[in-house]
Amino acid sequence: MSVIIAALRSAVVPRGGAFGSLKVHQLAEPVITALLTQSGIAAAEVDQLILANSLGAGGNPARMTALAAGMPGVSGISIDTQCAGGLDAVALASALVDSGAAGIVIAGGAESYSRRPLRGETFADGRPACFYTRPPFSPDPATDPDMTEAADTLAAQYSLTRQAQDAWAIDSHRKAMAARDRLQQETVPIAGIVTDGYPRQLSERLAARAPVLSGTVSLVSTAVEADGAAFCLVVSDAVAARLKPVSGLTICGSVSAGADSRLPGYAPVVALRQLFSEFPRVDPKQCVTELMEAYASQAIVCLQESGLDLQQTNCGGGALARGHPIGASGAILVCRLFHELQRSGRSYGVCAIAAAGGLGSAMLLSQYEAHNPHH
């Protein structure tokens, strides 16, 4: 089985903040360089780099990043599964390693909301280009709802009040503030920033003043647009045995599932149920968990419907406290889980994320035992 021997990230900074002038490869390169330095792996030893990015205009940001990080021999593979991309990149890295096609892969994601290009659709009849903020995620507009409206629909189906969703967000900020010192241990300084820029002391009174975006979904219970990057170093058993890392996680399995595009926030439930069905001896309530919080309703429903333990979930806060750099968010979950699982001493951890179009991705990891690479 493939092993994650290191996982690092940048701070997450709201759009237009301290990372506002940085391009995708400028966010990614410092994290990758720090990973290599920490692990003692030379850039020339890396077989592949898989980078998730959702707001760019094509090209190959993975190749750009490989060149910026001094890895000219790495072709770079860029993927886009929207919010799930960072987690899917790690899953793809695991598949490459497990198949024997690679021994050392860097995988994760990077997103610059601040520097995202303008996107427009052109027409053969000569009409002016039509610019858009987001592309369609389903060919049928009736099954391609606005993400915030879909989050409100999910909340209504599960009778979640605005107060319940805001309370989840308040707790996310509280946990992030309490964990600030230890979060810096997984964060690579970029532009002098080493601390997530958004967590704050929230109260019910302050949350109640936030505007409603749709139905019961408020600004407080919606993750803010942000810039950031996160990457993992995924290696084979043989490489891990040679390097003898102090800590690591074995990738037990992962699932990328398609679900109802009208309720994208429910898709991680589908992925988690499939994942746990493949590992019947693993109790979800015993897992340290990182759940994506694009919306509070999404996180609450995933927790309730997957049998996960609230006390072991998002122990250092979630995306409602950090922000949501789309292509990087799934990799940030893996990075957070890497460090939280080591801190907890528990045997298993799981992370899950939803994406537009009704995509759900989940991954199960376990503690790596250095003396037994085939754990």
C-alpha cells in the first residue's frame, strides 16, 4: 500500500488578501520545496506531480509548478474535479504508486481565487463573448442548481435551522482559534504568512447579524473564497522502508462517487458509505475525521448520515473558519488529517468532500508502522 510520509500546506487567506498577487505555481512551489526538504528526498527522485486546480484557464499548472520547484524531468498532471480535486489528486497518486508506475509522487492542489482569469464563451456566429463566473456542472440546467441554493435545499430536507448551521460555523472558528499554535506546524510560510487569515471569535449575536444568502444559509455558514495550497508526499512501501519516516499514514482506500447533482452536499455520504462497506471492521465513530465545510449544512448532514463522531471531527476547525481555495481544499483535508491523526494516536482517519455536479470523494487512512511496511 502507498504511504503518505509528509503533508504540508500554506496558510489559507481570503480572496484579495496577503496572497492576492500570487499565481497558482507561486502558492504551490514553496509547499512542495518544504515537503522535499522535510523528507530528505531530492527533486530529481520525484516521479510525478499531480496538482488540482479549478479556476485556472487551462495550460498545465502542474508542469508550471514542477518547473518552478526545480523538477524539469517531471511532466506534471493537472486535474479538475472542482472542490474534490485536491483529495482526488492524492487518490490518483496512491493508484500510481500501488500499480508500480511510480515510487514517489507529490499530490495536492493549489488555487488562487484572487488571480483567477476571466472566463468567457465564444460563438461561431460572431456574437460577443459571454463571460461567466462559474461553468455549468450538468448539461440540464434543471439539475444544476446554484451551490448556495442547493445547500439550503439540503438543510430543508434535514430540518436544519439557520441557528443550527450558524452554531456549527461558530464552533469551527472556536476550534481553529484554539488550535492556532499547532496549525502553524503544518503550515509553510509564504509572503511572511503562516497563520490562516480568517478564524475569529464568533458569538451567536455576531452570527445572527450576518446576511442570509438563501433560506437558512447565511454568510457565516458559507465558506469564503480563498487562496492556498496543500500537498502530500505519497511513496511506495519500499521507499518508506528506506526513508524510515518518523510518522506516516497508509492509504487504505478511497472512493470517488457520482451522486445527485441537485444535492451535491449529500454526495460525500454516498462516498463514505461505499468506503466503509469496503472496510467493515473499521468503525466510523472511532475515526479521526476531516469533513469539508463548504456549507455547514453539508458537513452536518455528512456527519449525521455517515455515523461519524462529532468529537473527532474537524478538531482544528474546518473550511468555515479557514476559507475555501477550491482546488486545494481536498488536499488541505488530507494534510489536516495527517497531523490530527498523529496527535490523537488513533488507528484510523477519514476525510470526505463534496463537489459541484454531485461528486463525493472520501479516503480512509491508517497509522503507518515503520517497522512493518506492509501494515
